[in-house]
Amino acid sequence: MDTMSPRQSSRTLPLTRRVMMVGGTAFLLTGLQAVDAVARQGTPIAAPATPSDAVNLLNEAATAMTALDSFAFSLVTVEGETVILEGFTLEEIAGVVRRPSDFETTVTVAIPFASLDLRAVSINNQVWIELPSLGEGGGGWTSIGSTEGLLTLLSPDVLILEALPYIENPAIVDTGDIDGVDVTYVSGSVDFRSAAERLGDGADGFSLQIAEGPVELMIAIDDDRLIREIEIIGPLLAGEDASVVRLVTFSGFNEPVEIEEPEV
């Protein structure tokens, strides 16, 4: 199964930006953006940005990301933890997406004294996970269907990118550089469960797998209106602690991707 390199480099946003988002949303909305420029390595914005500027930038980014045929991504848990698959703690998910619905990812999970890499594949909305052989367990590929809440994390196309039109109170707060690419940072908040309910018919109960209530976002958008990073401050899945912080990075835009159905 030939894909692009599943583990993409990611950069954790400076702590000053995270503190600003968690404790200062109202502060941002009043236009007071006093953040240490040295710590965040940002560049001063040439002119004050308006709420409409942020809305337009997000709309353009949503359009640009929707137009892609493929991209690579990584999702790293920066703070807190998520327990999946009977006691495995999620560390990172990295892989590729091929529109309209296919993806292949490597899921890195922690177990006592070790880390494991599990592969996941989705083709035509059918999802398989390759479990390792542990002890007397046989491991191998197993189907998990297509309605698990874990799908929200296995592919950012399932909910994260689709929730962009529902971001509230967006504000342009900074500019900077990611891997040599100039970006503009937009802050805002979104209720992922509410977005899931709007996007689906609710018949499969998918939205109930999503955490309820708004979470804060910091979105890095480049000059081509492609999203390079999204920091999510708060839970994505129901039952997760409010302290969970994730960084989602995007790269490999429209590069060739080959994904094949695993042999079960």
C-alpha cells in the first residue's frame, strides 16, 4: 500500500498563544492583542483587521481546502489525553486523504512502557484498522464500520474541515511563518457537535459521539488560502477532558495518493 510519508512534521504553537486563546477570547474580541512578539515569532499586522476580514479569509480558506483532491495531515495531542481501543492512549494520527472519502493513516498510541503504530484505511466510507499482535492476540485487519466517533480524529475531512463555516467570532490576531511559508492566524470558536448535527441527519447517532459545547480554535492560513495548522483547544470526542489540546497540520496539497483496500 503506497502512500505519502504518513508522519508529517508539526510545530506546537507557542504557549503565549495558547494562554491567550484559553483565557482571553473576550480580550481578542475587543481588539486588544497584546502578545509577546518575540515569543510567538510573529510579524506585526500592517493595518487593523476587521471582523469581516476574518470572515472573508475563513470563507476563502474553506473554499480552497474543499477544492483539493488530496492532502497530508497530522494530528498531535499537545495536552491532555484520549483513551481509545480498550486502553490505548492516542498520541498522534498522521496520514493522507483522497477525496471524496478515502484516507489512510497511522495511529500512534501509548501503552505501558511502549508506543504502537496502528494503521487505518477508509475506502468508500468503510473503515479498517490493523491491530498489532499482543501476547496471544492474533492482531490483523478488522472492520470498524463507518459510524464510530473515532472517525472524527482519523480524518480531518470528516468534521474538522467541514466545521469551518460554523466558526463564530473570528478575528485576525497575528501573522507568522510555518516551515518558510507566511501565514495569517485567525482565532474563533466552534461547537463541533452542533456542526455535526447540521452536516448530517443524525440518524446514525454520529453527533452524539462528539463533545458538546464550543471550543477555541487558532487557524493558520497561507497566502494561497490553504490551511497550514489548526490548534483545537478543548475536547472533540464526548467524554474527553476539557484540558485536551490538539494541533492539526496540513501539507502535501494535491500530491498523488494511492490507497488500497486491506486484505482482512
